Amino acid sequence: MAERLEAKHNGGTYLAARKIEFDDTADAAEVCFERGWSDGLPVTPPTDARVLRMLKGTSRQADEVIGKIPPYLAPCTIEKVAINAVMAGCKPEYMPVLLAVLEAALEPVFTLHGVLATTYFSAPVIIVNGPIVKQIGMNCGINALGQGNRANMTIGRALNLIVRNVGGGKPGEADRATLGSPSKIGLCFAEDESDAEWEPLSVARGFKRGVSTVTLFQGHGVEAFVDQKSRTPEGLSKSFATHLVRMGHLRLTQSARVIVVLSPEHYRIYQKAGWGRREIEKALYEATIRPGRELLAGLDGIGEGVPASRADEMIPKFHDDGIVVVRAGGPAGLFSGVLPGWLAGRNKAELQLVTKAVLP
């Protein structure tokens, strides 16, 4: 009621976005579809009252410009973020996370324009760490990469709606994906930090424990990895490698990063042996190094591969920082997930993960 009264009395001057008038008999959700504001799913119509309520989720001013959104580099204010957050179904308390996500996506090394315009499957993948996870009720457990959790589903969706509605990034126009992926609607989840011995992704990325962060990755997913029989960390790492080396193509090398979403049962195998993040990532990297003679272009009539000049090399599948492990998932099932990266990372300095702290 407070926001309705505020909208009635001063919303017209407080909010700067252009108003859309339509007949009272029209269905507001259908109007949003007709105007192209949707990702194909119904959106919540962004009324003045809803936008004003969303803005109360942040201490930042509504007219602050957070950046320019590709592909058309349109200025995006906090108000426009709030409008798209309403349409995505966010709660006001998600706003600090969404603003951190957008700022991370606009960092040059994230190459948001490229992720949008590529013909590949890629989209922003969002991983959240820290106290904010419990504060807003995010899911890092059962079905963490699936449906059912409002924060997980709507934060990722809001980012992609901002790119569409503010930046103009629409499929078939600037978005040139050959096939696309469901993650282009939104893929956002939290890391499981319940084990105090585990180094969270945020800490590995340079932040102190207890600091809430978002990390953005150029990827898609999810691919299933199954190993229900390995019981040693060495054996499980080699087993993981048989899947990881096939990312994109068996003979493609050092062209993308990958995120391994380690389930609790697979993690327990490593944990019992005293292995942490660094040991796991190192073992996976080493297990995916292969002889060049097995990867040659033209071998067995397959055109993809490395040149004959590299036949005597031992060639890594990934860059030395190319495998990132995060923990998530339910307590039962010797299954883990693989989130493949965008195959544009040949120069790892030009395309990187980005991590930002969540601010009020």
C-alpha cells in the first residue's frame, strides 16, 4: 500500500522511465509480450508501485547510471535495473546481488557483447558466495542448477532481460546463437560453503571469507558427469578428465575454461584424502594433458585438431587457470555437473571470469 500511495502522489516525477499507456481492458502481460519485452516467458508488468518497491532494495539513487549495455551501449540507470528486476520476478532484497552481477558483466574482460553476439551457446553463468546466499534464500543444495528457487531463477533472468530490453540484445538480431541454450534465460546458483575446510570460490578469487560476492563465467550447461565406482581422488580425477577432454571437441585445446560443479558425494572422496580446491583443480588439469600425436588434424579423417608440428608435444586441454571447481548439489548421487565455457578463450588474458563484492 505504501508504494501504491507513493506511486499515486509522486511516482510520476520520481520515476524517469517512459510510461506506456494501454487500454484498461488489455491484458498487461500480453502487452509486454507484444512489445517484445519478454524472453518468451510471461513477465511481471512493471507498474510504478512495483518499481518503487524494488528500488527500496538498494541504497543507490534511481538516476545513477550503472553503465552502458551492449549491443547498442544504451545507458542503464538503477531504475531500469529495477524495472527489469520486477519483470523477471525478483524480490527487492535481490537488488544488491543483481547490481553486482551487472557491474561484473560490464567489465571489459567479461566481454558481454561477445557473449551476446556469438554464434556459440554461451550466456552469463552466475555463482554467488557469502552470507547473502542465506539472507535471500538461494539454493546451493538439491536441484541447485534447476528450477524451484526464486532467487536462483530470477537473478539470472533479470540480467538477460536487461541485455534484451535496455541494450537491445534480441535473438535473431544482435544475438546470433546458432542453437542457443536454456541458460540464455538465466543460470544462477550459490556455492555450498557448509564445509569450513573448503576454500570458497570467492576466497580463491581474492576476497576474504564472509564477503558476499558474485562470479560471472561465460558458459552454458549443464552436462552430466557420472562415476559411481571410483573411490580414490586420483581415479576420480582421471575419470573426470575423460569427460572434460571432450568439451567442444576431443581435439580442441586451450580454447575455453570450464566449471566443474562438484557434488557432495564426489567431494567426499576428495575430502577423505585431504584434498581441497587447489589439489583437485591441479589434478584435473594434469589429467587432461594429452600427447599431440593423438590430437592431430586429419587423424582418422577428422579435420579438427592441432597441426602436425605439435605431434611430439604434451598438450593441455585447458589453460593453467582453465578449470574452476565449485561445490553444490544434493547429498545423494555420485553425479557432478560440467558447465562448458565459450570457445573464444584462446588468449586467456582477453576473456576472464569476473568477481565483484555485493554492496548494499
